[in-house]
Amino acid sequence: MIVEMRIGETVATSRVIIEENPATIVKQLAKEFICEKGEPVTLEIEMNHEVREMMWFKNGEPVFGRKACSVESSGTVCKLQINAADYGDSGNYVVVADGFQSSTQLLVSEAPRFREDVQTTADVKKNNDIMLSIPFDCSTKPFLKCLKNGSPLEKNVKYQLETRGNEVYFCKRKGSKSDSGLYSFTIWNQFGEDTKVVNVTVKDVPEPPSSLTLTKLDSGTVSINWESPCCDDAEDVIGYVIEKREGVRRTFHEVAKRKLY
């Protein structure tokens, strides 16, 4: 545009050039947005000019008409608001404003919780694999740690510990007596944590009885007393076998049995 000014015979001209700043988004949506279930959520962008047209999408579908969800445009700001986020609100959100777009991944979560019906004891025979699957509820993958009798698992012990879907999976190959104990599994995220304790018992051949004493000896009778094995699975003993070896022989042979059940 040319502007001309005349004063008498004097003429002055000037060329005026109007340059419009190119439209752009100056405040993008975060790449990922995590919120707790039940919290209000606000997603917004800001442009460098007043917004004329705006559209929000969730997983490729327009969000207009969705319950507990509203969109608004005020000046240079575009907003989408969710009153109380639920798991169903998780997804990919895209806003298109005046031909420009921005997107975010909304994840609705809460503190992970182990299910109440989880079995808290596990009995395994020696040399069998110790395998535990402990279900929990959480829409996102939580962090995980395991302690045995209150201490971290030994570094030289080979085991597998991971989350598979909505389960904690633990595996220790070829269980031995030393693997018996209280295993506490803790899962957590930024909203809270939960712990489940499982009592693992590895069954083995019981220890021999102790304090063997001869209480009676005559020509036809021998009476012997003993104490039960001092071990965790002593209650699983179902009987005792008494063997005898002649003084000049090398091997024992059975002379009596005592069944407890």
C-alpha cells in the first residue's frame, strides 16, 4: 500500500507493507499426560493468534457429545476438560486448531492393588520350580520389588521376577530348603503402593530324630525313646522306621515301624 501526502506543491509518498505473523501453536500438549482416576483433567494448547476454528478428537473420533467432557476456545487458548477421569477416558487426544494440530496420550490410573483372593502360602517339593503368579488391578504397569524375609534377594540366586499383564510372576528354578521363607512383593506407582506376602515352604526329607536313648533292655525287649526332628516340616512326619545291625554285620535291617497316623 502506498500513502501519499501533499502540502502545497510538496508531495511525500510512503510504501506501507503489512506482514501477518504466521499462525502457530506456542504451547503444545504434553507428549503424555497421567492422572489419577476420579481427578479432573484439563488439556489445553495456546496459539499466537485468536483461534477461529477448533476440533478435538479421541482415538480418531470427535469428542463432541461425550458425557462429563467439554471443550472451549477463549482467545488464543483451546481447552478440553474432563470432570472426573475414568479408565475409559484413556486414549490418544488430538486438537486441530486453524489447521494446526497437537496430540497427547492420556493415561488414567490409580494406586495398584493386589486382589484379595490371592493365596498366601505355597508348598513346593525339593528340586521342583517355585512359580508364583499374583494378580493385581492397575490400568498402567507398576514398579515391582521383592524381599525375602525382609531382605533383598541374593544377587547370586537366579530367579525371574516381572509383571505379565496384571500379574506379578516369580520363578526360582529347582527349589531347595534354603529357598523357604516369607516373600513380600510390592507394586507401586505415583499414586500409591500395595504389598502381598507369600509364605513359601520347600518340602524335603525330614531330618533324623534326635536324643535317642535306650530306656529298657532285657532278654526279649528293647525300648527306645527319641525326639522328633527339629525342623519346619516335622509335623509332616508320618512314621518312624527302626533298624538293627548285628555286631558282626555291615548292614542294617528293619525290626520295627511306628506309624503316627
